[in-house]
Amino acid sequence: MDAFIIHGGRRLRGTLRIHGSKNASLPLMAAALLTDEPVVLRDVPELSDIQNMCRLLESMGCEARWRVPHSAVTPRVVTVPAKVAVAGGGGGGASVAMGGSSGGGSRKVGAIPRAGSGSIDAMLAPPEDVNELTLHVTDPTSSKADYDIVRTMRASICTLGPILAKRGFARVSMPGGCNIGPRPVDLHIRGLKALGARISLDEGYIVAEAKRLRGARVFLGGPFGSTVLGTANVMSAATLAEGTTIIESAACEPEIEDLARMLNAMGARVTGAGSPRIVIEGVDELHGVDYTVMPDRIEAGTYIMAAAITNGDVILENCPIDSLVAVIDRLQEIGVEIEVPKDDCSKVDRLRETIRVASARRLEPVEMTTQPHPGFPTDLQAQLMALLCLADGNSVITEKIFPDRFMHTAELLRMGANITRNGPTAMITGVRRLIGAPVMASDLRASAGLIIAGLAARNVTTVHRVYHLDRGYERMETCLQQLGADIERVDRD
Ligand code: EPZ
């Protein structure tokens, strides 16, 4: 089983391109079940969760074929010296050598002002050579999502709506337990039942049947707000229902907007995605599409905090800043310098921007409560906690989405942090330094928090069970190495 060995204390520097989003890709991939034509997805991250979804789709008769450009073998990391030399003043471009097995091509970038000399408003267009995943249903006979795959990845549940809507029958294993707390799917079932599905439970499988779903008004609000994958399931299913569906208290996450964008490109009629009310006019069929996945806001937030905790100076490309407003707000509040391109509001949704993150001092404490989007995401809670362990004072974090999501706390205490927890609230008293130690990853985002702590800690941190990380971060150790971190992956059987 792999582990990461981190020698902490190095300032991160350089440029990194943010990968496509895991949490957008999974429901986009499931939506390929809604059509008989090929669905081509670009910039899908190469993660174990994505591989598991491919396995699941293939077991349901949907072929999955990757085209990975050779330059994707190593991450597209451009090492930019601290002071960027620009040929000629304003509009002139400078060529920057690209990392990559092919030795990298050069690519014209916009004018970048000298580092540290004011705001960055140059945009680096994302490279063309992103990977491609083609999904094509060729054998619609099996509508079963097997327990053996579903137990490895809860997001398998988002195949339920598409397969039921397209084939009239689905047998999907109930997802099991999860380290971050109870994760029922009652809202998914409530939504699909409202569209006329007959649903029962049989030997741990959700069995759903409906000759054709019927449009209806569906309320998806639960005890912790709405449900992201529940909204994805019901919205996808409603695209092929007879009549109009109105989802009330829908999740407003950017990944839902991305899904709606792709569904509409397939011929669906979805309006209101990104707001709590989504309207879907059902159609008889959907066609194929060629779609580029949105960048990963949680990966971006994680690297922003890695740069901040090391007092680094990092440029992040392909960064979905408008899906990180609450995060950028909190981080600027505690003293992290985050330079974003000048905003003349000409672009409503700034999905692929270049930002600079720098920090050169001890950060301030802060209060933060996780909330559904556009609030502070629960998937960045552990990373922020690690950062606040070194802040100058007392911070308070309240976890409102998964009240038990604190597996990382005990491990941070092992590194010398000072944290007291009371139910869904943790108080973090900043310490001068963290000390490296062997720690155990328990879930995807908790492990990212431990990596961030290890980057700043004195001595050596060994993070065990990094398979958790591989579920959501593409080649994290290589990306961090390129930014100057001393981190390596070792096999620790
Ligand atoms: C998505 O999970 C994400 N996963 C999670 O990210 C993320 O933490 C979560 O949304 C919240 O933002 C993917 O997109 C693949 P929910 P999802 O249904 O949709 C309760 C990561 O690290 N609830 O929005 O499964 C539930 O228990 C993962 O990448 C019900 O009560 O989460 C929770 O308290 C971890 N009944 C709250 O709602 C239901 O039927 C929000 O859960 C469904 C959910």
C-alpha cells in the first residue's frame, strides 16, 4: 500500500494547471447512459474513482475508450522562476517551456506582468492536448450496478436516474457506509418516485421500474440542505420524462451547472441549473455530444492552501474562480494574497482563469461554517483546518454538511496541532509549528489536509493509505514535486 513521505518546510513555487473535475465528471459519465450515441468527454481526470465509473458503465453495456495524449503522461507543469521575464512590455507574449515526456512544446502566453508587480490579467489558454474519454452504449441489456463496484465508490448511485429513464428498469446496489458520516439516499428515491418510478429494496439493491417517467414537482431539501448527486440523478432522469419537472431546493453546485450544460448540448431542455429551482422539459431522446469537463474547484482550493501554508508563490491555471468565491473570501480574510484577473464582468462564469497565490506571513484566525454552494465547501474543510493550525490565534470551524467529518483531527493532533472538538464544531488554537509524524489517511479530503500539514511541518511526515488521495487528486506527488515540494510516493506493504 502506497504512502507519501514528505520533508516539510519548503516554499512552493511555480505554475500548475488544474485538472478536470472529478465531481463533475462522474455524473457527466453516468449521463452517457441517456443516449445510444457516443459521448466524448475531454479533460476527465485520471483517478481511481473515474476508472471505477468506467468499470461500472462497461458492466451496463457502455463501452469506455480513452485517448490520452502522450504529453499527459506527466502533468502539465510549467516551472516559472519567481520573477517572470517578459519580452516587451504590455501585449508581447513570452514562450514558456512545457514539462512533459515529449519535452514539451512551447505555447504563446499572454503578457504576464513582472511577478509581484501588480495584478495578473493574462490568460493562459488551456492546452489542446487534454485526454478524451469516449463512452458509447452498445449493449443495453444489463441495468445492474453491482455491489462489488458500488461499494468502492458511492457516486455509482448517479447511474440510477439515467438508466431508469432510458431503459425503464434499474437494479443499483445501495451504497454502503462512509468514513465521513451517514450518507442516506432517501432524497434520490423520493425524487424518482415523484417522477412515477416504482421503487423497492431487494437484497441490498434499489430496484426501480417505470415504463416512462412523468414530469412532476419534486422537493429535494433534506436535513442538511439539498443533495448534489440526488439533484444530478433526478435532473438527468427528468430529461427523458413525459412533460415538465420542477426541482425545488435543488443543489446549486457548479457540477450541477456543468451537467445541465452537457445535457442541453445533448438536446435536453434544462433551465435554472445553479439555482434552487431547476425546470426540465422532457424530450423523447438525446443525442451524442463532445464536451469538456469543468476544472476541479476542490483540487484548486487544495493547491491554493498548499501554497499558502508554505508561504509559497504559485500560479494556478485553468482555475474556476467563480466556483470558489466563498473560499477565496475566507482565505483573503486570513491574509493569503490571491490575485485574480481584473473583473469587468464581461464574463459571467469565470471557469478557466489564471490566479496567483502568495503568502509571506503568519495567517490570521477565522470562523468558518461549511454550507451548500455557494457557501464554503465541506470538501475543503480539512484542508482549511490544517492551514489554521498555524494561524495566529483561535479559529472555529463548524461542519454543517457532514457533522462527523473530522477524521483528520486526531492525526493533526499527532503533528502537534491544538484542536478541541465539540460535536460538529472544532476550535483550532494556532501553534508556532507542526512536527512531522506518521499519520493515517482515512478519506479523500482528510488525506489532502494531512498532506498540506506535512508540507509545512518540521521534519518528516509519512502519510499512509494514500489510495484515498488517488481517488480525487491526479498524481498529487508529481504536481507538488514540480512546485518544489520534497515529497515521494513509496510502497509501504
Ligand atoms: C457530493 O456528494 C460530493 N460527491 C461530495 O464530495 C461532497 O462532499 C457532497 O456532495 C457535498 O458537497 C460527488 O460529487 C461525487 P449530498 P453527495 O447528497 O451528492 C444528506 C469528495 O470528497 N443526504 O449533497 O453524495 C447527506 O447525508 C466527496 O469529493 C440525505 O440526507 O452529497 C449529507 O449530509 C465526498 N439524503 C447532505 O445531505 C439523501 O438522499 C449532502 O449530501 C442524500 C443526502
